[in-house]
Amino acid sequence: MNTSFTVTGLPTGIIRPHDPFTDRIIAAATAACRGFAEGDILILAETSVATAEGNVVRLDSVTPSPRAQQLAEKYHMDPRTVEVVLAESDSVVGGIPGFLLCMKHGTLLPNAGVDASNAPPGCIVPLPKDPDASAVRIRDEIAHRCHVRIGVIVADSRTHAMRLGCSGVAIGCAGITSVIDDRGRSDLFGRKLEVTKRAVADNIASAAELVMGEADECTPAAIVRGLGMPIGDQVGVDTIDADECLFMGVFRKSQT
């Protein structure tokens, strides 16, 4: 990869359910940096993708179950939000006031990714139903209309163990490899690396977060240009099983 690259935010205005999302992204890219170029990587905020796809839940349409009411009382949450979180979760492993810690598709995350930030009034937004499919669809639409090959990352903001604040994490990916295996390369002193793998999609998502923001910026997308990553047909974010995860392994042992 190149050592010099640019990150350009793409202001789109407010994204509403069933908006022509790719049209808005292409228009924003044209205004911000004269459109897409071969090898660009497009990063999209998951809330904007889910909203454009219509994956928005009106809280007044939700009837909390007894379990949702019980968890809401325990963790000081809106029972309707808890009901949606339960529907989005594979399991709930615990929580703190305001948040449930959930397993979803092999990933540990707060509230199963259900977000009230940047959601329409009276609504909450779950994660896109299939972030990889969303990334593929938008990649293909841009390739067809703009005649360039790009990578697409659907990104979320996540907290990390024992760290304050959020950083970007790739939850959907198309066109680039999400993890680069550096095992076998030498360090500064000639020792062979044995375990190092670079989460490049996560790192790119974090770089994009710096210009996309988390509040009222109306910048749900960014273009990273000049990295020189090969663009191909790769789809998906590489993950590991819970049994291989340091944090989950320690957590599970502490529960036994």
C-alpha cells in the first residue's frame, strides 16, 4: 500500500428511508472530488445505509415483551428499544445502564448495533440486514454508472475494551481484502512475524470517521484515495470464532 493518501468527506444532506442513496453518493463525490477514480475506497456509515434501505423501526409500533420490560427496568432503557435489540440479537450476555451487550452474527457489540443517533424522530435504526450485500450492490452500481472499480466499506462506530470513545469498524466490505496477513514478514530486527494480521478495512473505516463525524455533519460517506490497494471481487469482513478471541475467551472462563 502507498504511504500517502487522502480522505475526503462526502456531505449528502439528511438521508431518509428509500432515498436514492447511490445517486446521492455519486452527486456528493462529484461535488467534493470530481467524482470517483479507479481504486478509490468508499466508506459508508451503517445508519445511512440502513435508513436508505428502509430498515427503520418506529418505536410507537413496538410492543415490549415481558423479557424486554424486565431488562429495560434492570438497565434503565426504553422497553421498546430493548424489544428491538432482542429481535436483532443472537443472545444477550450482560449490560450496563443504557446498553445491552449482545452477540450478533459472531460479534460482540452494544445493543446489537441498534442506533438512535441520526435516526428519524421517534425511530431507531438497526444495522443493515446484510452489510456485505449492501456493499456489493453499491460497488456494482458505481462501477456501472461511473466506469471505475472501487472498494466499498460499510462502517460502524464501536467502543473497545478498556478504551474511552469510539472508532470505526468495518461490518460490510466489497472489492478489497479486509485483513492483510503479515505473518512471515520480518520485523526491524529480522525476526519473523508469527501472529500479526492488519485489519486494514477497520483502519480505513477509522480514518474515514475523522471526516464523517458522529453528530450533525450530514457526512455519512467518505472516499479514501491513493492507498493503492488492489481492487478485486472480494466480499466480506474476516472474523474469528469466539473461542479464538482473547476477550471472549477470558470472559467465558470468568463465567464458569
